[in-house]
Amino acid sequence: MAYASFEDLEVWKRSCRLAVQVYELLKDCRDFGLKDQLCRSAVSVPSNIAEGAERDSKIEFIRFLHIAKGSAAELRTQVYIAQRIGILTSSSQDKLILELKQISAMLQGLINSHKT
């Protein structure tokens, strides 16, 4: 897939929307430690996509896509924990997990497309 900038990548757009969603869901959360961790992980996904894309190296881009994918997995884990301790509803958890799985699959597809 050809693109002019990371802003053109659908996976970057979706991961940005997800980060905003996480912030909105946690705006009233008083567990500042977990809230901070969730928000950091959420922001890390699109940030690493952008950073890798701007490195002007296929190898570096792939490396940062892997980091973004790891951050998505980290966020999924934190979402499960947040739901179990009552910070997120089951409905919110389900929506976030579904979106994170789709973002991870998109990242893997992008990684695979750049390996060839």
C-alpha cells in the first residue's frame, strides 16, 4: 500500500481514535496509576506507527510497527484488568478488545507487506 504520510494509514487513524476513546472512558477514573498506564499504552500505539514511518527505513518502520503491536497487547491486558476491578464496564471492555484485536491484525498485515 502506497502512502504519502503516516496520517494516511488507516491503522494510525483507528489507533488515534482508540486513544481518545480510552481517555474519554477514564476521564472520571480515580485510580491514577492504572489510568496513567492505560493512557500511555493507548497513546503508544499511534505514536510508534508515526515514529517508525518517519524513520525513512523499512527495517526501522517494521521495528516500530512491532513495538506498536506490543503496546496494543499491553493495552488489551490492562483493559481486562480494568474491567475486572470495576473501572470499565463489560461493554466498554468488549468494544476496546475488539478494536485492539483488529488494530493488531492491521499492524501485522502492514508488517507482512513491508517484509516483501
